[in-house]
Amino acid sequence: MSGKRGPFRSFAISLIQIITIICQVLTEEPRFAEPIPNVTVALGRDASLPCVVEHLGTYKVAWIHIDRQMILTIHRHVITRLARFSVSHDNAMTWLLHVSQVQQEDRGYYMCQVNTNPMISQVGYLQVVVPPNILDEESTQSAVAVRENQNISLVCKADGFPTPKIMWRREDGQPISVDKRKKVYEGDTLSLQRISRTEMGAYLCIATNAVPPSVSKRIIVDVEFSPMIWVPNQLVGAPAGTDVTVDCHTEAHPRAISYWVYDNVMVLPTKKYAINTEENSYRAHMKLTVRNLQTGDFGNYRCISKNSLGETEGSIRLYEIPMPSTSPKATEMKSNANKETTRRVNASRAVQRDAVTERPSVVRAQLDRAPDRAHVYRAPHPHHASGSRSLQCWRQSFLAIVVLVHIDFLTDIFICF
């Protein structure tokens, strides 16, 4: 009897042990296998939050949005009326909360809860980032006007998450007057003190927060001032029968009306006159070409510029230059040749005159000193040497004649006696 009970007892013990293990497994409390990660999603995109639960058994999983105190799902059922929320289960341990087309109000803490006693739960955070958006109603309008040397402030407001950073730059790449060393200025308000015409143009307000895309707003700043005129050449000369061009440079804003006046009459484009105006921003270059100049075309020409803030003018005097010809040059060359010939003749005559005027003085000096041979006159200059030799020969001949006359005179006296 005892032998038959042995195997039965062993089987019963094994069965009890198996049932105990099964009961332990079935009665083990649920627990979270891993935390809920924090999820970041851009506005309008889809997001999912996972909740991994072990040993769930017959217990239920629920999702709750803490910030809005809203129950979203329980087990496989969606409780909220917001169609953008849904739940899924992978038939294992993961329960996924899905949020489609995420909105800013979806940002916040989400709780995954298991209805044990006591309740167990864990929390994850859904971060919704929003690209920057410029608020036109709170910003400066797209076009503003200010008088020169006055102050103006440009405002640019933007929202987004994270909070956007505002930067200013000029569209033409020039430095901003707040800091001449920098081409970019940071801040939602740009203050321009005593603005000048060189600061006129388009300013870009750029909002960025590392969430693409960045956005910008273009603000046109018009600096208004009365016209100014600069005349490069106020006196212009040209020969009759030729074409001549006179010009003026003007600066004005608002855009000025510019025209030419001659003899108190506005000059219009004709075969006689050609008018051209080149404009660049607030600058303009006025050109007037007068064709085939005649006597009646010479005089004062005025360039006039006027706008709503004032009027100014510049004056240019056009005068006649005699037409050059080739005949005066030939006459001048001939005249120069005659002058050169005359100069040489006069020089030769001067040399001869000097020689003539010096010869009598030499003769007189030699005659005065004739008795004394040791004191014969010598010319100080070498060109007088030949003249001295001629005078010396003439003196000897003269002495011979004197001696002969003296002998003849003595002979007559001797005959008389």
C-alpha cells in the first residue's frame, strides 16, 4: 500500500509546485520596464510617446495629459474627443500614444498610468518647437518716411519657440549707423539717430531660433530732403558749328522734377537739343547737348530741380571759342624766320659799328704817342691786333711823308740863301 502511494505523492508534489509557480506568475505586480523619453517635435508634425509595462496581466494602461488635466486613452479606447490622439499596443509590453499634427497646446507632461492598488505611473514630456513668425501688427510697417537729420526707430516683433532672436542688416550690405564697424545689429528695436540720406534704403529684420525656417521682413526707409545741385563746370567754351554737352548733378527725395532753362524758356528735346537724365536712388545726372552751336546759342543755361520740399538751380555759362586755323601758324613761322634773320643782321652790324667806332680812338692814341716808340698803344682785345698792325704801317708811311716835307722845306730855305 505504501509502495503505491510513493509515486502518487511525488506527482502531487510536483503538480503543487507547478501550480504555485503559475500562481506566482499570475499574481506578480505590473512594473515599468523603462522610462518614457522626452520627445521634441516641430509644430504640425506627428509624435509618439511609448510606455513599456511588464506583467500587466489584467490591469489597464491609461494616458493622461497633465497640463490640460485630460484623460486621453484607457487601454485600447480613446476617451478624448480630439481626433488627433490615438493609442496602439504591439501585443507585447509597449503602449504607444500617437499625436498627429501637433499643436502648441499639446506641449507638456504626459502620464502613463496603470490601475494597480496603489496606482503606478510615470511621466514623459512632449516639447513642441515653433519656427519664428514675425508679428506684422506689432512691427514697423513695410515702408516709412522720415525727414533728414531726424530720429527714427524700427521695431520688429516675432514669436516662436524657443523665443526667436532678432537681427537687423541693410539689404545693400552697408554697415548700420548704430555701430559703423558692424553690418548686423541685434535686438527687436533699431534706433537711427539723425538719419542721413546715405542711410536710405531697405532694412531686413531677420528672426531665427534654430527651428527652420528663419523668416525676415523688409522695411523700406525713405529719407526726405529738398533738392541739391552740384555743377562740375560752371564755365564751358566751344567753337561755333560744333556740339557741346553741359551737365548737372542733383540729389533729392522725394523724386524731383528736373529740367533745363535757356533765356527764360524751358528747353525741350528737339533736333537742336538732346536731354538725358540718369537716375540712381536719390541721385540724378542731368545732361544737355547743344548741336551745331550758333551765335544765339551762347549764354547762360540753368538746370533746375524741384520737389515737394523745395527748389534749387545751377547755372552754366556757355561762351564761344574762336575756331582754330592753319594760316596763323604759317605766318607765325615766317615771322619767326624774319625775326631770326633780322637778329643776325643787327648783330653783324653791331660788330661792324663797334669796329668803326674803335678805329679812330686807336689812331688818335697812336698819333699822340708817335714820338715815343716805347709807348705805342696796344689794343686790350685780341680782335684789335690786325688793326694795330695796319695803323703801325700807316704811321711809318706818315712819318716818311713828314720827313720828306721837312727836307723839301729845308731845301727851299737853302736855295733862298
